[in-house]
Amino acid sequence: MMSSASSTKRGPSASASTLRPWHLYFILAMVGATWAVIASRQTQPAALLLLSAAILAAGLAGAAMHSALMGFFGASVRERAPLALYAREELLREKALLLRSLKELEFDRSMSKISDADAEEVGGRLRARAIAIMEQLDGDEGARVPAPEIAVSSPVPAAMVGRCASCETQNDPDARFCKHCGARLI
């Protein structure tokens, strides 16, 4: 299995097999140009090329008009390309970084390393960006890939994971330092 970093494909292969509206306009323009060339047998080659180009331009104009009208009338029907896999992974990385930054900000606030006003200002910006990323990820219906299940074996019992040895405060499982006393967790 190839990772998205080494793959040359830029999107899911399932979208390549669906028929798009511009395909129909292109096919109709090609059929029209072919019919025009067959119907006008006694015509100069330059005129045939000009006639074919005009018919193809009409097909392109029809596709553009279709796209413009769909923008006005069918915003919910409008096709939306799913996020490419590499872009989705990048958004997931940024989301994790933002959530970790928010956690560290709350820790710094509880340890009185940062003022409440500063924490609110920075936290507001971080939360707004995290919400925007989550909405973008939730809105992307086509590129959902199920996360692989990984069995994690821990030498520490599940009840002890995240518990501070110094003050016995229960912390988040992924925390590195205690949120109460700041001691390094196991």
C-alpha cells in the first residue's frame, strides 16, 4: 500500500469514474463537430477546422453557462470535490497541534504563567481556527478513510494511566505533565 506522500495521484480514484456535466457538453460538441464535417463534404479544410472550433467553443460556453446557473440555483446540489487525502492529513495534523496548544495554554493559565486576559485572547483565536478546521473536515464527505485500530499494550494498569504520582490528580491519558502540580508523568 502506498502512502499519500509517495503517491502521484492527487485524489480518490472513485471520482474519476463518475460522469460530470462538462463531459456531456464536450461529447455533444464533438458529435456536433463530427456531424458538421461529414455533412459538408465539398468544403475547404480551413473552413472545416473553423466550423469545428466554433462548435467546440459552443460546447465550452454551454458547460460554463451550466456551471454558472448551478451556482445560482443549486448551491446544495453543486458538486464539491472531496479533500485530497494529503490535504485531509495535513488538516488532521493541524487540528491535533491546535488542540495540544489549547491544552498547554490551559495548563499555563492554571499554573499562573499567563494572565487570564491573554489566555482568553490566544485561546479564542486557537479555538476559532480549530472549529474552522473541524467544520472543514466534517463537511468533507467523500474522502473519509476509517482509522486503523491499533492495539496498545501498556505496562501500566489502565487505572494508573494519567495519574500523578506526586499529588494523585487524574490527568488526560496523553498528558506529559500533571495539570495540578506540574510534575512529569510516567
